[in-house]
Amino acid sequence: LTAGAVLFAKQSIDAAKDQVRIEKLLETTMKRTSNASKEQIQAIKDEASALQNVGIVGDEVALAGANQLAVYGLRSDQIKKLMPNLNDMIAKEKGLNGTQEDAMADVIGKAMNGKTKGLLKYGVSLTAAEEKLFKTMKQEQKMEFISKKLNESIGGTNKALRETDEGKIVAAKNAWGD
């Protein structure tokens, strides 16, 4: 074997271990915080795979973000709805180099709890009236509001980066990693 082949094999094995680790972490967190079923957890995994096929953010990165949202107590349907937003945030912030450590879900989790300043980094600013209204919203309404605002400001970033030459290479690596 050449040194390149050995390195490639090691990287492939490491990537597989990372995938298993983040999937287990997600399962544990979702069961603990929202009593999620196997089907609900699988739906999140399926969404991460589907999103990987349209953008440049790897499914293991999307699952790390989903896990962070689960820590904030979001349900599987809410997490699934926010995952495209998360991938756009990661793509905007990290370009083609997003990792599991870069998942931006804390910004959304904090915003759901009323700390919306972190959203400014993604072009989302609330007027005084919106801020006041936001405080009175139920969790579901807050999630919809944040998702809509993120779509308006950075929606499509993940997909757009895939269209670049570098993005096509990253997408191919993500597909190969699976």
C-alpha cells in the first residue's frame, strides 16, 4: 500500500467513527430531552442525509447541529424544520470547511430563550416591536419566526456553495465519506 492509500483508509475509518459517535449522541439526547421515538430520530438522520445531497455541509455536521437543538429541548419536527437554516448558517460562517464543532445551533437555542443578539451575525435583526412580540410568542411561533428570518437573510447559502467548483469537490468527499 502507498502512504496515500494508508492515509485515505485511516481518514475513512475516522470519519465512520465520527458518524457513529454523533448518531449515538443524537439518539441519547433526543430520547432524554423529548422522549423521541426511533422513527423521529431516524427522520432527523434522513433529513441530514437529504440536506448533504443538496449542499456542502456533511450529514455528520448537520447531526451535530440537530443534537445541539435537542439539548435546548426542541422536538424532532422542530429540529427537522430548522436543519436547513443551520446548514445555511454553517455554510455562511465556515464556507466549505464546516465541522461538527462548528454547528451553529446554540445561536438558535439562545434565540428561542430570548437572547436574539447572536442572530445579528447572520443578518437577522429584530425591530423593537418584533423583539417585544417575540417575547410573547410560544415556542412553535418563535421557531417559525427565526426560521423565516434566517431564510430571508441567508437562505440558500449551503446550496449555492455546492454549485462552485470547490463545493462540488466537498460534496463528492461527503458522499464518499458515507
